[in-house]
Amino acid sequence: MAATIERLDHVALMASDAAASAAFYCEWAGMDLIHERNDGAEVRWVRLKDDPDGLIIVIIGLAGERQAGRMDHFGFHVAARSDVDAIAERARAAGVLADGPKYSGPVVGYWCEIRDPDGNLLEFSCEQLKA
């Protein structure tokens, strides 16, 4: 009998400094630190505020022989273009804006990307999948 998969509940992200990365996600992506430990590797868990069943990002400090993986970006939905613009303006001032803001058509929508302390991308977008 095949297992029943209920939902995706977390992604794990390797980081050079787990505490700094967790603080970045809390500041820029509206997340809360929900767990932290150091059991040979520094580990921090973050999740969107007020979303107890939401996706958790498990941030693991690079330690020992564990290698960093590769991903493209995290996608965060925002309500309006003004939100994308505000994030992009703030990120530009902080030196973390990677791209945008720009409109890329009705499927991709209006978006910008910023870089976390390890160079991972966070996309903030609205108007996606609007035909």
C-alpha cells in the first residue's frame, strides 16, 4: 500500500550562519523563529507569523562535511504591487535587491527578488496566474 502524503511541511536550507539567516527571514519575509538548537550543527526553524500549519524553513548551519545544496528561490505572495515596490525599495537601500520590481505577464505577475546572507533568492510577487 502506498503512503498517503498529507502536505509538504518544511524545506531545509544550508546556511553559513543559521542565526543570521533566520534573522533575515524574520525581517524580510514576515517569519517567526519557532525553534532553535545546536546539536553539532546550528539549526533554526522559521515559519510565517500566525500560520501554525504553514511551511517551515529549517536553516542548518554549514558544519563538518555536509555540503550545501542548490535551490532557485522561495516564492512569497503579497497582496499588491505597492507591497512589491515597498520591499524592493527597502531591499535596494539595504543592498540586498537582486532583481525587479517588474511585470512579467499574467502567469508570473509583478515581482522582485532579494538575496539572503548566503545568496539564496526570495521572490515577492502578486498578480500571478491571472489569465
